[in-house]
Amino acid sequence: MFSLIAQVARFFRSSNASAPASHAATLMETADVRAGLDAHHAQELRVAASAYLSVVR
């Protein structure tokens, strides 16, 4: 769980010069990349994206 929190923290500290269209979209893209390497981490990223969307709405 700590790795998920660290990933989200790094995500929000990223520079705004290359700001993505959506934080949730970036988390989902990262989850897709991680799916082949670590399915559990990919699922954590998807949950984080869903949580972000529920807070934003």
C-alpha cells in the first residue's frame, strides 16, 4: 500500500510543463504499462485512478 501512496505522490510532484489531460488517465496508462510486469501494482493504480475520479466529481 505504501508503494501506491508513493506512486501517487510522485505523480502529483511531476512538472506542470508536461501536464497530462487528466491525472486519472495518466494513472490508467501507467497501470496498463505495469500490467505485464506486476498485476497487483497495476490494480492498485487503477484503484487510485478511480478514487481520484470519485473525489474530483
